[in-house]
Amino acid sequence: MSEYRVKILNTEFITPDVKRLTVEKPKGYVFTPGQATDVAIDADGLRDQWRPFTFTSLTTSRHLEFIIKIYRDHDGVTKRIGLLHEGDGLILQEPFGTIEYRGPGFFIAGGAGVTPFVAILRDLHHKNAIRGNTLLLTNRMAVDVIMDEEFTKMLGKNFLKIFTRQNVLGFHERRIDRDLLITLVQDFDQHFYVCGPEGFVKDINALLVDLGASAEQLVFER
């Protein structure tokens, strides 16, 4: 497995616990929107601690970008990433993943599970081909929404938000269940892109199939 050492060019927190990292792009490094790579911190004691993170930049960008949820409640890799700054190093492996764009459809994401869809939707917007796609994003509270302004600009009324722990005027406050999917989706003969925690993906996929979607229409990380 090839490994690529890169330097961090910029970091910023875009929500209280989500950090954006812009890093060098190795020469000839190619990925498909929706793919991820295993990443390790290039520091003593951390070079063998690999974690998968999704590319969120355009494939044509000169740099790579990652948007990463930081878990501060235990001393893991993301907590260490939360402390990294410009000039620190990362190690990347080859891109991988089964999430890819197959045509217009309905994107459903739980929290930071939206990250594989960032590069896909940015790519479609860049190509003026985003029409016909909808993003449904569930978070605990409004402050947790990743890239709220950019998604709104790209998708307009087709960017749907629901919140599970905060009453936000004008938005749905509930969990994604059968009734909500019937209300928001209506047409189940289309592609469905699903990403989030393992249990979330399993439950949403089961609901979609039960409501008439075919298994072949479901796009998720297998």
C-alpha cells in the first residue's frame, strides 16, 4: 500500500466539534467524489494509527480537504487531529470507497456522515448538474450543521434539515422515521445515497426498501 506524506496548509473549526483541514495534494493523486482514504498523523507513536476520512475538495483542486468530526471525550486520533496546525504532517494511503454518484437522487446523512456527499455535491454544482438532487441532513442542534450556508446556496429548498434535540423554528424537529420519509421523499423510484453511523445507515436503508426503493438504488459504504 502506497503512503504519501503531506503537510497541513490550513485548519479551522467550522462547528464547535468539526474541523476543516486543507493539505498538500501528492502529484498524480486521484480520487472520485465520495471516496475516502486512511489517514495517520505523521508523528512519533501515531504513524500506525490509521483512520478513514472522506475527501471533501473538488477533484480538480490543487489541494486536498478533509472535514473531520473531533471527539474530545477520549484520547483518540480525532482528538489529536483537533490539536494540529499549519505545518504539521499527515500520512495518506490510496483512495477507496463505494459511495459514488450514479444519477439524480435523494441524499440522507446523519451528522458528520454528510462528508462523502460534500465532494459529490460540490462536483455537481461546479458542473451545473446539481438539479434533481435533494439533501436531507439530521443533526442534534442547529449549531452542529456542517456547511449550512454552502449547502443552502447549492441546493436551495432541496436542502432539508431536521433536528433531534433542539426546537428550531421553521425546521423539522424529529428523527427520521417512516412517516417523515413518506412526507419528504414521496418518490421512491430514484437513487438514495445514505451515510452516517452504521446503525443509522442500516435503519434508513431498511425503511427505504420497505417503502418501495430497490436495493440496487441504495448507495452506501459497503
